Amino acid sequence: MITYFDLYLENNPISQMPPLVQVNVLKALEDGLSIAQDKARTDYLTGPRPTKLGVVSGLLKRAVTSKVIKGTGDTFAIGLLGIYDLVYSKIHELGGHIEDHIIAAKNVPYLIFFWKKRGIWMKIKKVHHPADIPARPYLYPALVDSQVEIVNLIDLAIKNAYNLNEE
């Protein structure tokens, strides 16, 4: 299962720029996507429920990755922010309907969790999981929030590369 959002850097004048500038732009895109990756982990996966996911275990947080691929044709580069090999990543990002199922304690005798609605701690052997999962996006909003920073990093990379060439 792959859940990702991409950012296309269209083939504008960048492909006509010197190789040093192109390398700097790719590095700036990597740095910008790293910022988006951190925002997804800290701002959207650790927030309070029900609007944000409120991750406890950290497996989903650790799975958020970013990658830059050199483009072909009309695309200079593609930046990817996503999750790979986690079955439940897509349902949390987009929401949806799953089959009703039971979550049971496997390695411990009981499931222990705080039931916020009633203000009590629960200790039970199994729980019925509902079929509808609300959308609590964490990848897309992190990418949108980082877009200005990514553009600024790319602009700075181009300016710095040309300043180095002038000296």
C-alpha cells in the first residue's frame, strides 16, 4: 500500500539553467520536502482527536517519508511525500468505510485506553471497531503548509548558484 502526494516542478526555465543550478534546485526540493515530512509528523499526526489523528505508537510517524525523483519530458522533478507499506495509512488520510471488525489484545491480557467521552480508563479484552473512519489528513496538509517554504528554498538555491557563478 502506497499513500502519497506529489509536487511537480514543471519544466520551466530550470532545465535551461546550468547543471550547478539544477543540482541546487533538486537539493532545495529535497530540503523542502523534509520540512513537509517533519510537519506531517509533528503537526498532523500528534494533534488532538477527532480532527487530527493523535498517533500514540509512532509507527505511522516513522513511516512518513519524502523523496525527489528527477523528472522526464515536461517535468523537471517530482517530489513525493508519502507512506509505503502501511495498510492503514490511506484510510486515515482519506477516510472511508472498512469492514466491521474486532480488535483484541494479542501480547497482553487486556487493551488499556482512556475513553475521553466518559473520562475513564478502560481495561477490556476486545473492542468492536466501527466501520466508518473519518478523514484525518496528515500528508496533504503538511505539503500545502510547506509549499511557500519549498518555493522560497528553490528561489534561494537559484540565487545562490548564480551568485557563486559570478564570483
